[in-house]
Amino acid sequence: MTHEIKAFIFDLDGVITDTAKYHYKAWRRLANELGFDFSEEENEQLKGVGRMESLEKILHWGGITLPDEEKKRLAEQKNLWYLEYIQDISPNDLLPGAREFLLATRDAGIKSALGSASKNAIPIVEKLGVLHLFDALIDGNKAPKSKPDPQVFLLGAEALNAKPEECIVFEDSLAGIQAAKNGGMHTVGIGYMLPPDVADFHAGSLEFLTPSIVITEVLKHTF
């Protein structure tokens, strides 16, 4: 049995814009100050993951154990650097097709929510000039549990008054796709970093997609 699709929920990083490079820059700066480095491959494991959990992973890679107070201080320092790096973000930093797809979603009468682990998601969306295109905004402040926990997406669905099976989640990370599936939602994998076939439908970006194409392709995977 298929369900009517009523809502789209979008991750921010890698779907709407690419701030992952700024997270990497800030986390790497922190690691370097602690006397070690980590790779871009390792950085992939941090996508869709909350700030404290990301820090725990990085400290583990560096073989470093610290008291909670110090960890809190380091996480705050990383965030200050990140905020510094994203000061100049603008509508030019939207990924190809993002604005057009959000507008088409609205025109199609489909509700949309942002579902991001980032605590800075809302100011970023504001700088990108697309804040008004979302009906609900769920960020890391509202959903403290990291993906693959489905909390951020379930809160998005609730805010849009949609059941999980009526939602399609757009994600670029494995943790995010798993979170959506754990919440009982349909999935669209965006970008080229995901293993094949983990999402119901894959696309390089939102460019050239339409809501009807997405719904048609996703529902082919619903039995």
C-alpha cells in the first residue's frame, strides 16, 4: 500500500548548501591545536552528527581523554571558529537547484521542513535567503539526539502535521538516511558520497528534479 506524500524534510549540509567544508576546517584546526590531524575520509563520519558526538570521535582518533568541562570548552571554541568562517555565506552558496526545488515544493502544495543536526542551521538558512520557503525549522537546539536517531525528522513531521510514512527526507549522509529510515520515512540520497541503493532514490543534487519526479521514483520502492 502506498501513502500520499504530504511533506518533504531537508537536511541542510550537502543538500541545501555545503557548510561541511567549514565544519571540517574548524574541527581540523581544533585537532591541530591538540597535536594531531585527521583526514577528509574520517571527516565523512562526522556528517549529520551533533557537536559533542563529533568531538568525542575526534578525540578518540587522537587518542586523547579529557574531562567534560574541557570538552565543553573545546566544542564551544570550534563553534566560534565555524561561525567566523560562515560569516560571509550568502544566497550564492546555495547548491545547484536548491532554491528552485524549494519553490517548486511550495507551488506543488507540499509542506517542507528543515531537519538539521546543526545548532547554527537557522541563521545559515537566513543568510542563504530561503528561510521563508520552509514551513518548519528543526535544528540541533530542538533535536539534541544525533542521527541516526530519527528525532530531528520526527519533530519535523510533527511540526508539519504529517505521518512519517507521508514524508520524504532529502539527505547526503549515511547517518541521515538511516535516521529517516529509523523514523519510518521515505528517503532521497543527494550527492555522490553515499553507497548505492541505501536510499529509495539517488540524485547528484536537487538540480533538474521536480517534486513529482521525486515522489514517483520514491514510491516505486514502496511495497
